[in-house]
Amino acid sequence: MTGGTGSIGGALIQVLRARGHDVTCLVRSSDTERTLGSAGFKTLRGDITTPERWIDAVTDFDAVVPVAITWADDMGLVDHHLTTLLLEALATPLAEKSLIYTSGCWVYGATGNQVATETSPHDTASEFAWGSSLSRTVQGDSNVRGMVILPAMVYERDGGVLDSMITDATDLKKIRLVGSAATRWPMVHRLDLAVVYALMLERGQAGAVYNAAATEGLEVGKIAAVLSRRYGLSLPPQVIPVEEAVRVMGSWASGYSIDQQMSGDKAMRDLGWSPEFTDVLAELA
């Protein structure tokens, strides 16, 4: 897998190992190699931006789970190149190798009061259209057991999608919100998300797609209010225009302003997923 030291990947490697899987992590640096190696994980040197340098090694594995992304304006191109090469390298006549492709809730676009399910249409802004296209490619490939996961906004008490709010709280003494305080985010704790990946590897069918959402939709203003109290802030949250967020963080930051709700019922029903973290505000308090 890729991204073993990130918020999602760090949880996933621990969950997979606890469930008896043998995990190897792609690493870019000697420091990361030492960190993961000292924790007992195998490593493979490589970078997701240059997969042709290490792609042949994936034939030694039963499954590949890429969860790293560049979070730059080139992330769509990098993801497309990586996924294309992975599908080619993992191809077997009986689809014995597995690939879990990570898309995201933003491909559904703004759902408003509707709750998106796996059968909902994608209403994807141009910044995220590549995720929708690659999902269909992975699902339809007959030479791999290709599956797709669409995580909600992934959080943990001190980070994940809340990184920018927490940084604002500590550095600016106020929290900035993109677009509107009424924007709703579907949410999932990183540890609960990791279990969905594991269940997909163990039980998922070729071509399957699963939303990973433990909370269907939560207003970001409520999240900011809890964090403001936790950090003792006197200033109320500040709403900034989407254009300003994009200028500072990149085009992907427009996703923060998407008002949506998303259901994780299918993963609960078909995979037996039972998320533990279902009260976001209590977890963050």
C-alpha cells in the first residue's frame, strides 16, 4: 500500500496487521523506511509520481491499496498514471489480484437534503472528475478484482480533514470556514475507515463500490464551535470565500464548500461494518 505514514494509511496498516495481513508499504525516504521498519512493516522504495520505477514489484503481492495522493493541482494526472500502471501490472486471467481504488465523497457533488448512496449519480466538479472516471475504469476491469471506496471526510481528534481548523485555532486564534458555516460534511473516523478497507479486501466482490460514512452529514459550523471551545477561542469562526481558499490551498480546496450528505448503509449491510465513532462532536470536545 501507499501512504503508510498518513492519517488514513497509518490507521490502515495497523488494522490490516491486527487482522493477520502481511503489509508492505511504499516509502519515499530513508527516514520513512526506518520509521515503518522499526514498527515491523516491510517497505518498498518508490514514489507515486514515478510508478514506472517500482511497478514491476507489485506482481509479488495479492492486493494493492493506494491511499496516498499529492494534494496538488497535478493530483488527477498522478492518480490516473498510477492507477493505469497498477491495473496493467496486476492483470491476471482469473482476476486473482486485487486493487482498491480510493475515490471520495466529493464526486457526488452538492447533495443538499438528499443523502447520496452508491447508486446516486455523480455530479462532479471539473477539479474532481478524474476520480469518477477512474472509479468506473477500476470497477469494469475484468483482469483484476477491482473495487472502489468513497470515504466521507476523514477525521481524527487532532487532525485529518480538521488539520486546517486546528492550525487556525492554534496559530490565528480563530477558525476559518470555506463558503458557509451551514455546509454539511459526511464524516468518518480514520480507524473506522480502515476497517472498511480491510473488510473489502476480505469480503468484497469484484466491481463493488462502497461509501464509508459513519455520520451522514454534519454542519461545519458545529464542528468549528466545538473546536473553538476546546481551544478557548474568543473570536467566532470566519467564513471565507471559496475563491480565497482555492488561491491559498489549491483548486481541490473548493471541496470544503460542498454541502452534502452520504450514507454508509451498504458497507454496514454487505460487509458487516459497524463503526465505533458515531458522535463526531463528542469525540472532538
